Amino acid sequence: MADEEPRAELDARYSEERAEAVPWREAVTRLAAAELYWLTTVRPDARPHVTPLIGVWADGALHFCTGPEERKAKNLRGNAHVVLTTGTNTLHKGFDLVVEGVAARVTDPARLRRLAAAWEAKYGAEWHFDIGDGVFVNPDAGEAVVFAVRPSTAFGFGKGGYSQTRWLFS
């Protein structure tokens, strides 16, 4: 599936005078290359929960996996709205990304096989997954449910040449 080309808007309030909106394809390149993401979910009592995790960009979405009884999986059963962030932990250089969307379970075996191959290609043999009944299976770690987050809105924050781009998806 081709990535949807969203409308990009530069927020001049938070951007230097000569800044331009960053093209979505550049954001996708950065999302795909990131090694670590931070996932924000909402607990049943409405408190936020944030945790680092690994993931892959494929089919126009960020994908992550988690044990079915981990806090994030429990949270997603009650509220599938999430925020995923990645970037640099620096003030004057780099680029940060924020992706808002809904986490949808991935259970299709063919898609899970493609995603498992992408995980291993990106992170190495340590992250090898077999495919079970709608889940990833790692012989040493057990089952993991897989989620896809298609962006509904995304933000990019340039540093060392400050800019803020918002991408709006239809």
C-alpha cells in the first residue's frame, strides 16, 4: 500500500523565518530509520502511560508489538488512541517526530510474516518471530500482539534551524 501524502503546514509561530514545511516523505524516512519509539497510551483510570519500544514502518503505518498482558496491551483494549514519538535527545540539532493515531491489531498471517521479516532485518536475529494464531511468537519470550498505527496527525520539530511542521491526513 502506498503511503498517503498528507497536507503539510508550517507553524510560523514556532519556526524560524526561512523555515519551510518538511515533506512527508522525509518524515517517513526518519520514522523508518528510528531505532526507538516512545508509546503513550491511556490507562483505564485516564492516567497516561509512556514506554519505550522498538517498531517498524511498513504499509503506511508504524507497527509495534507487546505481550498480550503488558500494561500497554491492557490499555489499548480500553482506548486504542495512541501517540508515538521518536527523535533526538538534543536541543540544538536533530529532528523530533510525533505520530497520533489509533492502534489497530494486525492478525493476518501474511502481513505478520512480512512484518516479522522487517523486524529481523531492522533489529537482527535477536528479534526473530515465528507466526502463531494472529500473533508473533518468539521461542524465548512467548507471544506478542502486533499493532499498526496509521497517522491521523503528525508533527515534526526541527532543531538547529527551528521549524514545526504538522501533517494532516484525510
